[in-house]
Amino acid sequence: MKINVVGGGPAGLYFAILMKNAWPDTQITVFERNRPNDTFGFGVVFSAETLANFERYDRESYRAITDNFAYWDDIEIHFKDLVQRVGGNGFAGCSRMTLLNLLQQRARALGVELRFETEVDPSLAAMRDADLIIAADGVNSAIRAAHQQHFGTKIDFRPNKFTWMGSTRPLDAFSFFFRETEYGIFIAHTYQYEPNHSTWILEVQPETFQKAGLDKLDEQQSAQFLEGIFAKELQGHRLLINRSMWRNFPRISNERWVKDNIVLMGDAKATAHFSIGSGTKLAMEDACALFDSFRAVGGRDVAKALAHFETERREEVEKTQHAADVSLVWFEHVDRFWNMEPTRFVFGLMTRSKAITYDNLRLRAPEFVDEIDRATARDVSRQGFDVDAEHPVAPMFQPFRLRGMTIDNRVVVSPMCQYSATDGLPGDWHLVHYGARAIGGAGLMFTEMTDVSRDARISPGCAGMYSEAHEAAWKRIVDFVHANSRAKFCLQLGHAGRKGATKLMWEGIDEPLESGAWPIMAASPLPYFPNSQVPREMTRADMDEVVTDYVAATKRAVRAGFDMLEVHAAHGYLLASFISPLTNKRTDGYGGSLENRTRFPLEVFRAMRAEWPDDKPMSVRISATDWVDGGLTGDDAVIVARLFADAGCDLIDVSTGQTVADSHPVYGRMYQTPFSDQIRNEGGLATMCVGAITTADQVNTIVAAGRADLVALARPHLVDPSFTLHAAAWYGAQQIHCPPQYLSGLDQLFRNSARDREELTELKLKAKPKAHVTQWRQAAE
């Protein structure tokens, strides 16, 4: 088999090594446009886990690489007056030139032909005799560009500016330096890659770049300017340049990686932001994965191997890219967090990509997490609570106040439609459902979306609050909750709008009823699905009637004894259909600008607020993004949230999407939390986050980092009504309320959890990887 590799970087070279080592008769040629010793940048970084993988694939190159690496175990963050060091990370750095030379030597020793200073025609006309063509020609891949439409290439140039420099300053940890100046905030991502040489990636927001005049400076002038900014951190050392131009990071993805016998690899295929140090790692792991695909199909069938590679590798690449995307956004908006207490700022930095969490840091740096607990408690005490700030409970068990309502902890039972009401009437199912979750320890519990009129229902099984019978049924449940728990109970009121008159969830989500449907209305006459009922466009008379229905339901909620009220203005339902430009095509005063589109939902909210007791809070659920080009964005969500806050809203319940059927959410753990983070820290508003949050560890991470004030969990509460009691036992939160009938069970839960926690910690400490040179060299031997 003949293989041509275009691009002599780590991805192409490592794949050539693996294939030639496994199948020596394979003819492999690597084409590189630069000279052998040309390289741009300074160092590369790998984790301990990545190096261990390299050992499995090629022991010879692994030994050469590990003999030339600088090793460290810590991350060190310098922010204002705080220097925080977090261990247990396990990193290794190496000169990029050294890495390339080692891979070149290994490739030559195996018989791979290396052709430098050779530019390959992107049409590949001269390479038609190759069985396989590896397009590993980097971010500016000419091969990818020549077939861009086929690959479905998307390049998103991120706003921050960065430049890659070096220094002679030695470092014993991966260090982040933050420096506030008259121009704005400067960030340095730094690590040592060989004795007395370190990489310095300098990053600024675009406004800072312009204000500092960096666009007018050449490489050397930029280095001299930055030496002044980071004089304290450089400790007398200079910054070195090597094509250190200011650039915007290109976030590259491709819908397809394969065309005929061509496959994209490394940065040509997908990029990962430098803030998680994964560029070279991702490229070399691509090489491993493609090699595995050839092994899986016997080594010769190119078409099957490439299909296998794209199928098996894509999920891991997209996970890495997603983590990198979340990380880069944190740095792009670092000013949002600048006024946080330094310890909480550092915690937010450490947990930004979701790879590291509260529990994970507890294992790595227990003293630091102890300080996080104290910092969170101090913040709570400043809000007027009498809490123990020296020996505090975990962040999720700190209290929170909205107007006159105090919530014992930050755990929320999220609104979850049960589709089990009869003519809107909640019954025994609802009593048991809500009663069980209330005594399970959560600080706040929401009803399912409860409709303000019969025609406002999503489905025939939806609950309502539009009759005396509904009011009485809800009062029965509220009274049980208040009598048997300390949970606060919030009624979520909504109107389905164009998503009404649909089947029960388990019969077909959002699918229209085949019989028995009722008329529906919306901001504009747009059906949800092509086969959905077409809603009528609301008239002013319709609006007046809806306001009346919401006000009547509010009065019933007061009499039923609810502690809190929420307006559902998300997920494409009636009020949301006004806010989103995708569903509001009106030409009157309720369409057009975002302020106009929010006008009617605000009318509803203000009318409800006027009837709701002043000492009781109200919240609004919004879709912070529609996940569709041309729809609502996070920036829009901040504006919408502020408009509701000005009208008397106390809490923004931050969800996303479900506005239109063809949206494309980017799912993942805690995937909606960044929108809550933006609204809370940019808008200065209290928020509740929701979405793929499944563990108490995640709740603590979110609260401690200041990404939300309350954390709502849905599915975890479906299968474990006592989610919060279990978490309290695990974290030793003795103050958790429990009905007296269950106290003996709670005592046992606390004893068992204490024992299990001690055993688990001991096991993890034994298994904890040590990122030290001696360990890796012993492994190599």
C-alpha cells in the first residue's frame, strides 16, 4: 500500500511511524512545505494520560519523547494578590522542535521517506497513484480548502487576540498570570518545556488590543510592550519571538473528514483552543485512532478504515472541542468574573471546561476547596445570613434568599410535566410526586408548567389553574408540602401557544392530536411542525384575555399558599413565541425589535406582579438561545433578563431552545450553565440553571464558581426523590431537614456515607497518578 502524508507535523509523522512499524512493506512518503528545522511556536504540552497512551502505540518514540520532557504536577494561578497552586494534574512539556526532530528520526529509522521544502498541489493531481492521502497540513490546509464544500468546513475566528512567545524564565508549574492595566486585562498562559525555556501565550480581549495600540506594533515591539506589562512575572527575563504575530484563534470543524481516499487529520480536521493545551495532543491521538482503524479492518482496506475512523473518532474529538470551546469563552469574558473574590475566581478558572469539578479538586487540593467553602460562606454571610464561615457546609447547602423567602439550600426540583391531570385537575399522582420530592430535602420545588386556561394546555394530561377545583387540588398539595418539609413551593404558570393541543409525551413529543384538539394561537401563524395545527395570530383582544387568565391564576396561587410564582416564557410556548424572532413575524408594536417582542410578555408579568404579594418572589423562565442562526443569543438573553428584572423579577430561570423544531443544541454535561453564567455575571442578576445536571458534585461546582445561585435537576429527581438527603449525608450537612418518621433512616445514611467516603478517598489517593520524571522514566525502562 502506498500512503502520502501531506504535512510533516506531529499528526502526519506519528501516523507514518505507527503504520510503517506495523506494516513495514507499506510505502509512506511525508511531504512538508518547510525545512526540517523550521517550526513556529515554542513548546508543546501533554498530560500524563496522553504520554501513557503513546507508550502503548510505539515504545521507541515514547522513550525518546519522555527523555526530553520537562515534568510538573501543579497549576499555579496568579490573580490580584492571590497565588493559588493546585496539584495532582500531571503535565509534561517539550520543545516543539525537539518533538519534531525525534519523530523525524524515528520515521526515517523505520524507512519513511521525508520530503521537505515540497509544496503539494491541493488538487493532488500528482498523487493519484496513492492508496491513501493524509491531509495533515494544518489550520490553513490547502487540501481541505480545495474540497471545503464536501468537507462541510466551518471556521469561527474567535474575538480575542493572542500571540505565541517564549521566555528564558524557568517555571515549575503550568502558570496563569492575570494583569489588569489601563488598557484592559492581559492574560499569560505559561509553561516550561525544557530547562530555562518556557512558552508564553499572551491573550487579550479585542477592546484591550485596540486600546493598547498593539495593532500598530511589530513582533519585537509587541514583545517589548508585553515585557513591561508582565515585568513582575518575567522576573527580569526577556520574551522571545518566533513568528509571534497577533492572531484570532480559528475554531475549525468539519461535517465530514473523508473524501474518497483523502482523510483530514490534526488541525486540518479540528482545532482545540490552547487554553486546554490540546492541539498537538489531539493531532497525535488522531494518528493513533486512524492507525487503530486500519488494525480493526486488517490493515489494507482504505475505505473501511476511513469509515471506521470517522465513526469511532468523532465523538471524542467533539467532546474535546466542546471542552475547549467552554474554556475559551471563559477567557473571552474574563472581565465578567474580575470582581469576584479571588478564591472563587480561581475556582471558576480551574473548573471552566467541566473536566475538573468540586469533588475532583477536593482530592487534588483539599486545602483550596476548604477555602472555596469558606469564601462561599463569607459571600452568604454578607447577604445577612448567620452561617459558620470558618467551618462551613458545602456550597450547595448554603441558604439563599429571594425577597422574604429563605431557601435552605441551592438544590431545586425542576419543573417536570407529568401529563397525568384530568381536565387540568392534579390528583393523587401529583400529591405523591410532589410530596415525595419535598420531603427529599430540596430547598425549592417547582410545579410542572401549569396552564392558565383550558386552551392553554400542551396536552390533555396537563395540569391547570383555571377553576376552583384546580385551586383546591393544588392547595391540598401545598399544605402537605408545608406541613411535612421545609421546601419552598413555586407554581410555574404558562400557556402552550402554538405547541398546544399535542399528544402526551410518551405518545409523541409535540406531535399534534389526531382528534379532540382545541384551537391554538401564537404571536404569528407559524406551525411548529409542518403537520402541526396552524395557530391564529393573536389580536389585541386575545392578549387582553390572556392577561386576564394569568391574573386569575395568580390570585388562585395566592389563595392556594404557594411561596413563589414563575412565568414560563421559554421553549417556544405562547410568551416565548413573542420574544424569539424565529416565531414572531409581527409588523405591529409587538414585533420587530427585541424590546417590542418582549412587550407583551412584560405586560403579562407586570399584571401578575401587581397581584402577587410584595414579600413573595417571582421568576421567569427564558430560552437564552434558540440554537439556530438568526434566533436569540446569549447577549439577547441578558437584555431580556434585565427587562424582566426591571419589572420586578427576582430570579431568571435559564433554559434554552425548543423554540423551533430544527434547532441544533450542543448537548453535554451542564450544557446550559454558560448562559446562566453570562446572565448572572454580566447582567448582575440572580439565576437558576438547568440542563443535564445530574450530580451533587456538579451542583457544588456551579454554585462555588458563581455560575448560578440555584441549580435545578429534573431527571435525577424522577428516580431519586431523596437526591438532596443523599447529598447531605455524603457531604456531612447535618442541618438538612428530614421528617421525624424518616430520621432513623437518615442517621444510617449519614453513617454509611461517612464510611464510604473515607474508603473511597483512600482508594483514590492510592490510585492518584503522580506526574514526576522518575515515574515515567521507570515506566520507559
